[in-house]
Amino acid sequence: AIEFPSKQVEELGKIFGISDFLPHTIGVDPDVADITFPALCDGGELPCGPGGCISNELQVRLDRTYNNKWLNQNTGHDGGKMSSQLKMYPLLAEVARNMAKPSPLPEDEAPSRPKLAVYAGRDFVIATVAGALGIFDGVWPSFGSHITLELWEPKATHHHLQPMVRALYNGKDVTSLLEGCGGGALCPLSSFHSLVQGFLGSSASHEEACKLKADNELVV
């Protein structure tokens, strides 16, 4: 959930002629986001009401408040990051497994690694995957946001070297932010696999990791 500062709630109430605007700011994705943020996607005008229009200055503050919600939800120390990791473990484990498969050969009819795998999802999915990997920038993912995970394989003459992974978020190289990868330009595939498996902590399976702990430390 998100908590809007009382000053913002009061200002929005005056603009839209609603004496108690608080209910419209409550929820994981509050009503106020639906009426103010779409204008930023297509260059439209900010909404107006009987008491005037949302100013650019107010929108900047609303934007900051909402981004804080996304940051805490996906990377917060009160369970946000752990929640993101458990939610996206099945997806990212599948990605890691595909990367570990042998290179596809024309004459090989057995299942092998696809040359290209595309997964689609909305802003929530993008932010949660980014939060799980530690590459989220704390900004509500805009239309067209995307995460790219590249697999770099050594040449045949360097077969002793292991494959590497490169991560990009909206076109920006964020590989150095991947935990356990040493902060380099490329992340060893084995380290990427360990990163994803680490989402489970000490649990033996995803199902076990998502269960309520006996000491009530975690609920997912």
C-alpha cells in the first residue's frame, strides 16, 4: 500500500471538490494514480477539477510519493525485496536453466537452449523482476520498459572459459549491480545461477520458502 502525505491529500481534495479525498489515495494502486499519471505517458494535460488543475509542481511531488511506493514494494527492507525474489523465482530459475542448456546445433533435434526467449509483463512484473535482481531504479516502470538478459559464450578456441551474463534495464547496462557477480561488466553464468537460487534462502524448495515460518517472520 501507499501512504500519501496529508498535504497532498488536502490539495487534491480542494482541486476535485471532494471533502474527504483520503479514500482515493488508499490501495496498492490508488485512484489518484489513474487520474494523474496517464497524462505523463502521452504528453496530455494534467487533470482539472472544480478547484483548479493539478500543477506540475504537485505532480512532481505525487510522482515522488508513488515512486517511493514502488521502491518499498519491490526492494524494501521490510520484506519487499524478499517478496520480489520469491514471486519471480520460478521465472528467473527458468531463464537460468535455459541459459545453462547446450547451444543449439542445426543437426541436433534434442531440446536445447532457444536463441531468443521473450517474456511479456506489465509494470508490476517488470519492477518485481528488477527488484529481485537488485537492478530496480525506484521509478514506476513507464510504457515500454524492459529487462534484457544476454548470454555471452566464449569462442571455440576459449572453451575453458565459462559463459557470461549481461543485464540491461531499459537499455542501460546494470550488470555491475547483480549481487555476487563482482561488480564487473559481465557476470559468470554460475554466479547468476547462484544469485537466483539464493532467492530461496535456506529453504529446499520454492514451496517451502513461501510458507509461513514457525516464528512468524515471513508471510508471502
